[in-house]
Amino acid sequence: MPRRFFRRISAEFPRDREYPWYLRPFEVLLRHPSFFAVSRRSITGAVWLGLFIALLPIPLQTVIATLAAILFRVNLPVAVAAVFVTNPLTWVPVYIFEYQLGILMLELPREAFSIEMSWRWVLEELPRYWRPLLLGSLVTATLVASTAYVFVSVAWRLAVAARYRRRQRKLAIVDRPERQAR
């Protein structure tokens, strides 16, 4: 099941086609087999990488995930898809939780924390909040990404073991009539 699911995600990024003009400089990278490989190592690494980047309060997460996937040679579509765990609907509660966790870990006094999508907030308010937000983000990103890595890895191994057992049962059923005929 995990392999089919991730193969379906990777199939949306075909390697054997003519690329548009803006992707031609990256054609060598896009044709590289490791960026679209559907293996346990490639998928689990991509999930970890994408979730880790998604939970950091940084701009251009998709671009960073793409470059990191190329650098670490993990499945590119899965790494990019995992970044979208945080989206315009979820990033405010996620960052507020991360800020509260950072406050708790640094033992700072609690104060009201609100996020706005404006340059004024970034330039005036963020300097007050960056330490607890960064610490909470790094801890949360590491824990969530590592938990997802273990979960996907265990699910992958269980699926492979179940497929192996099914195959062995099929072989045993096919093999039995021959033994009884002897």
C-alpha cells in the first residue's frame, strides 16, 4: 500500500517527456532516477525533510524543500507535497503552538501572541518573538518529522512483510496439488 500510494504521487511528475522552456535548465536533475525513486529510503527521507521544512517559520518553503530534496537525493514530489502540511489555514495555529512551546522551554513570561500577514508585523513584532518561536519550531519540526519518518518506515516494512506472506501463501496453495499428486 505505501509503495502504490507514493508511486501514484511520483507518477504525476513524468521524467520521459519534453519539458517547458523554463524547466529545460533543470532537465538533467528532473531525469535523475533518485528524485522520483519509490523506495523506503527515498520516501521516508522525503517525508522527514518536507515535514521538517513545513514546520519552520520560513518563507519559500517549497523552494527550500525542492533544493534540499535535490541535495539529499530523496523523492522530490513527496518532499514538496509534505511541505503543504502547513498552509494558509493551518500555519497560524501551528506557529502559535510552537511559540507557546518555546515560551515554556525558555521559561519566559507569557504574553499575548498574534500573527499578521504584513511587513509591519515582521519588522516590528517578530524581533520580540523570534527566540521562543525558533526554539519551539525546531523542537516541533524535529519531533513531528522524526515521528512521521518512523511511522512511514514501519508501515512500509509491515506492508512489505504482508505482501511477502501473501506471496508465500499463494505459492504454498499452488504447490500443494503437485505434492498430493505424487
